[in-house]
Amino acid sequence: MDQVVDVLQPDLIVCIGIHHRGGGRPGDFDVFSKARQVIAIGSDIEHIKNIPYLSMAILADECRTFERLLELASSHSTPNHFDGRRAWVIEQAAALHVQRINEVWRTETQPNQIRSWIVAETLDTALERRGGGLVMLEQYAVPWDTVGGYTFSSDTVDGADAGRNRYIRAAGGSEGYGVGGAVGLKLAAPEKPVVGLVGDGSLLYAESGLWTAAHHGVPVLYIIPNNQSYGAVASSFGSVDGVMKETGEYAGVVLDGIDPVKLAEGVGIEGMHVQEESRLAAAIEHGLNVVERQNRPFLLNIRLPLGLPEGGRAAAQFRLADIISKTQGRAA
């Protein structure tokens, strides 16, 4: 966001349904001071209270409020003197988009690991080919790079305009929301393919929801982008000058030895491991075919790079048996 604001120099920043918590740095909120006006729209006080320099706060349903704003904006003619500014902003935004794409493409591949942006692009393309689908996410802001119509390679898929996918955010702050959220989404839109995009850490908060999908036969494709860690927690530890950052050893955040496919199989959902980029598209197609043609849930466990800060490594796990053994050894 800082880069975008520095380049575009907006007169107005509108925050729609976001929770701004910052990243633990003193200057996290300075970006808002660069705009002449800041407006926050949210259905909960949490969407408003952490936004500084507010000119206006609107506590209301985000969707209806934004629809009303669009109606008001479209009911008035746009002054011509904004044409130059608008064209410049569109040009700069496009340049930033290309810059981000180029940075992503330069990410090196690693054996038996799939880059996260490859997952986003491949899933988006697969759903577009089926006429569009719904993706249940566990985040409050979706990067435009992953939204249909802004694919990494093209704005069309198989000759048709992209942009038919819908990315649905969680309505609450609980980890694991996407497991049950995807079930509800499919019940609300039975004619659309539905994907629950749930991280491995989030899955462990709500894996019982897999049983619900299996028991009731709700055909949802669960895609687990598995970075073998509580990535958000690890990033927080990495942003402060604590012991973990100093030593490079991160304790209590690495989730090695946990198999989402076996968790799914334990409640009656078939699953598949994917750790090669060359196999990803076929695996997603297979999963979508299972849920749509056989009308049952399916799970893909996609292995990503380890979700620790750069240079970080897993600390030795605490094991009670080791402590007992050492204690008994000293007693002997």
C-alpha cells in the first residue's frame, strides 16, 4: 500500500470493510496522512477504530453503502478537468501491476514445492474455463492480481473474457472459517463450483468441518496451500527483534509431520498430494471433476515453500518424552 500511495498520491483513501492492525512498526499508519481525506466504511466498529486521520466514518453494510456511492457518482457528470488525472492514474496503476507480475515471475522454483502465485493463477484459470466459480478465502483483502480479469498471463481464458470468478472473504476473524464457510457457500450457490482455499494452519482449527462436508455430501473442493507452518504467526515473530529473529530458529510455528490428506481420509474425504508445478493444473482439474461429476467433496494438499521469514529454520520441537527421559537419566 505504501508503494501505491507514494506513486499515485491520492486525494482520497476509502477503506471498505478492512481491519488495519499494522505490522508492528511505528510508521505503519503514516500512509494515511498522505491523503487529503480518509473515509472508512464498515459494518463493525473494528473496521473503523484503527483507521487514523478519518474525515468520515460510515457504520453500515459495506455492499449497500458502496452501491449507493456508485449511484451518486454516476448520477453526476464527471468534470473534464479530471480526464488527465484519471488517465495518468490508470497508466501508473498498470505499470505497478506489471512490476508486481515481473517480480513474481523472478521467484525461483524449488524441488517438490509450488510457488503460491502459481496456485492462485492456476486455480483462477481452471474456474474461468468452467464459466466461473466461487472461492472461499480467509483474508480481508484480496490482491487484485489474483482476482479474475487480472490474471498473470492474460485477461482472457480460452478466448472468453475473464473476471467471472468471485472471491468471498471470511465474515469473522476465526482461523479455520473457510472450512465451514465453503460448505455454506456451496449450499447457497449449488450451481457453481466452490473452492475452500484454507491454509494448513487454519485447517487445524476447524478440521471437524471436513466431517460435515463428507457427512452431508456437500461437493466442495478444498485446496490446502500447505506451507508447513503458522505463517502469519511466524511473520509476526520475524517482524520484532526477539530471540527467534536473532537466532533464526522459530519454535512452535512449524507444522511438519501433519498430513491434511490423512485427516481428510479419516472423515471420508478422498485427497491428493501435489508438490510439482507441472502436475498442479491436472490435479485441480481432477478435483473439480470429482466434486462436480461425482457430487462429493475432495481435498488437494499443495506443498508450498516453508512459511518462515527469509533465512528462518524450524527449532527443535519440544517433546515431553525427551524431558522425562533426561530426568530419569539424571535420577539414575
